[in-house]
Amino acid sequence: MPTSTHRDEGYIKFSYAHEAAPAPAHPWLHDLMRIRDDLHEWELIGVLPDGIGYGNISARIAGSCRFVITGSGTGLKFPIAPEHFCEVVSFDIAKNRVACQGPLPASSESMSHGAIYAARPDANAVIHIHDRWMFRLLLQEGAPQTPKEAAFGTPEMARAVGQLAASLPPVACMVMAGHEDGIIAFAPNPRSARDALWDAYSRSRRE
């Protein structure tokens, strides 16, 4: 069963311009697919019984703030495939707008991913998951968190995520306090971000 009961994930709150294009290329794409499927098996990325998807994974395109990310509505997809990704070519937090290209439009948390890439030149991978036990444990441990008033899919959340990321170590997890059960990990590479989540996941299951 899904490990989150939230209902706001899966809805695209920002405005976006989507250009249909082939699946994006990225040197880490196969790593992203393997890690995303691991997270899906752990039920940290997936879909709720009512069909609302949750969680996504992205990687920076070297030398830019562009990135590839799992597309909107891919929570049901398993195993994930290249055509389930898209490329975010630009984003404007103030205008809450994303431009993307690929087979699918960008995920609903693309703005927060972009905010981390803009704030952290050393961050090359971002993972957003949902899990009630990890969420509660990290809050109990005093993990870094965004303000509760910063809601999912808003410029306030993206700005809060970027500001918080700028203050953290190169590999870190943060709690999205205004986004029920939401957690973000970022790192210089996808495997390090996954490992940070796995560490928290393992601790939460021992509690």
C-alpha cells in the first residue's frame, strides 16, 4: 500500500509551455530509471488508490540549470522508460512558469527541483518522495524543513526549498513541512541522493 495519504501531489499548479519532442538524452538516464524503479518498489514514488501520483526524480544537464525529470502522471509507470521523462528548458519561480520539451509535460514539483539547481551549483540530482514514517521521523530528528505556510506547487515553496538547500551540505534531505509527507533529497549524483533517502527510510522502519 502507498506510504502517504496526501492528496495535493499530482496536480500541476504552475503554468507550463510544453513542446512535444523525443525522450530526452542524459548520461545518467539509465541510473535515473533504475533508482526511480527502486523508489517505486519501496513505495516512495507511486500512485494512490484514487489515481493521484506522487514523487519524481531529476538530473541536471551539465553546465546549466536545465534538467531532465520524470513527467507528469508517471506514478503508475513501472518499469519506467525514457519516454516517461522530459527536459525542463527554463523556469521562472516568480511567474510560477516552466518551459519543457519531451513526450510528456514536466512533473508538478519541477519548480522545486529547479530552485535547488539554481541555488546549488554542486547539486546534480534531486529526488522528491512521499512517506509518512520518514516524514515523521525526520521532523522528530529536527531535520531541515521548509515553512509550513509554503504550500505545494507554489512559488513560496520553490523559494523556500532553494533557500534551505543553499544552507545545507552537498548531500542532504529536507522535509517539505507544507506538503504532507513530502521529502526532498539532493546530491552531486543520483546514487548519493538515493542513499541519503535509503538511510532515512531504514531508520524510519526501525523506529
